[in-house]
Amino acid sequence: MTVQDPSDDGPARRDEFTELYRRVAAAGLLRRRPLYYACRATVLFAALAGLLAGFVALGASWWQLGLAPLFALLFGQLALLGHDVAHRAVFADRRATDLAGIVLGNLVVGMSYGWWVDDHNRHHAHPNRVGHDPAADSLLFVRSTEQARRTRGLRRLVARHQAELFFPLLSLQALGLLVATGVTLVRGTVRHPVLERTLAALHHVLAAALTAVVLAPLQAFAFTVLFAALLGVYLGCVFAPNHKGMPLTGPDAGHAGFLRRQVLPSRNLRAGRAVHVLFGGLGYQIEHHLFPAMPAAALRPASHLVRAYCAEIGVPYAEAGLTSSFREILRDLRAVGRSVPARPGAAAAAETAR
């Protein structure tokens, strides 16, 4: 994957987003939709209550493993609701946003809200920008030949076969979120460390107690591992099509206008409504990056305006079907994986030979 070389940011390019914003705002697509989010939250929490009741009623049975995919899907949806809360798509007030985000993130999902907001804000500021976007410097995947040459040890071996290991590696995402949460809350590097620590600890204590009381030890272990793996795959599959396999941006990306900086490294999903519900609206990744606070329900109509505007000003607007997007991702991961040296000294030797 080559590094994109964005053009200079002149006045015309600064005005590109201003005009698009005017059109989108005039269409009423930036107003908050409290009823939509109230209904969405009600459905999700009712489903959570129903699943928990079913879990307790079923008791110590291996059939509980059949509930693990449903719990993974539901917790993924709750995390996506928390994503919208964090972007202030739900509440205008910062205190209400932070409180709802911490309750959803730390207490309900078990993930540090403060850590996620910091990580995600850096991603939105510099999508696919090497050295700035955490997603472009992932521990799980090598995204560029420069990163490939720096790999060592086990990571080198994994990187060489990262396309084939793509979905197994995604199963580790939930574990990664847990580790990041633990490290962040131990260090206290969030705005509300005491509240976040208390609610996150309460989540994990209650989850452990529930599985220990209802299930036999081996069943509890199997259920927890399956749930975590499926949650990781689900969240990974939601976020992977957004930018993986798209152009990486280099150190000069800041000179590009805001619209191009957000649109060019992003990909939309060309899919039906059911898929977009599963993706929490993030299949409209271009619109989400241009208007992060836009309610998920407004992303689909906004995509018609954004697509037409990009065609008008000559900016490529990437779309792909669900299957095609994963093919593009795997093709890119495979190409970069092939550039990983077979042994640590191979890259240096090749450079010396030149």
C-alpha cells in the first residue's frame, strides 16, 4: 500500500467543506433525534434484560453457548450506541454526554469510556495517517511496507500471514479493549478516574459472579471465551471495512483540506438497511467522518448529498459491497504481508545490496 501524497490546502479546498456543510444543514440532517435514540436504547436494554433472564433460567447447561453469539451481538450494539453518545449525537450537553458514555462504556460494556474517546478522537483527526491514527499503527495488523520492515519476533511471523489470520486475529479485539481499559484505569489517565474505575470494576465483578453462580466452572470458561471472541470479531468486522485497504496518508496529510482528508481514506458499504443496522450506521463511514455528531438515522440520506457533491468537485467517493470490501482488505493485507522480511536481517541486507 503506497502512502498518499495529498495536494496543498488552498482557499478553494477549505471552502469545499463549508459548502457541503451548508447543504447538509439546510436539509435538516444535523439536528439531534432524541426519539430515535430513546427507542434504540429501549430496544437494546429490553433485549439485555430478556437475555439475562434467559441465561439465568437456562442454568448450568452447555446450551448456554448458544446464547453467547446473542450476547456478543447485543454488547456490540450497546458499544455502538456508546459510540454515538461519545460523538455528541445524542446529547448536546457535555456533562450528560460524559455521564451517559461512562455508564454505557464502563458499567454496561466494561470498557473505559475515557480511553476510547481519546483513542477515537485521534483517529478522527488523522484517519489512516501513519504515526497519528492509532488504527493505522495497530498491533494486530501491518498496514505498510515501512511497518513490515520494523516487525520482529512473533509479530513478524504473524504479519507474514496476516491475511489468512485476519478473522482469528479479530477475535482478540475484545481482549485488547480489556487490557487497554485495565492499563488506563490503573494509571488514572482519564477525566473521571474514580467513577470509571468503580463502574468498570462493578461490571466485571457482576459478570464474573453471574457466570460463576449460574454455570459450572468449565462452562463459565467456555462461555466467556466464546463470547469475548465473537464480540471481538463482530466489532472488528464493523470497523475494518471503514479504512483498511484504503490509502494511508503520510506526514503531509495535514495540508489537505478537511473534506479530502476525511473522504479519501474512507470507504462506505453498499448494502441494505439490515446490514447498516448491524453496523450501527458506520457503513456510511464517509458521512460519519465528515459529520461525527450526525445521528445514525441521518447518515443514509446524507450519503446522497455527499456522493453527489463529491462527484461535483471531483473527489473520489469509495463504496463497496460487504463481500467486496473484505476482499479488498484481505488483498491489501496479503500484499503488505508479503513484504515482511523472512528473517530480521533480510530487510537491512536488501537495503545494503541496493
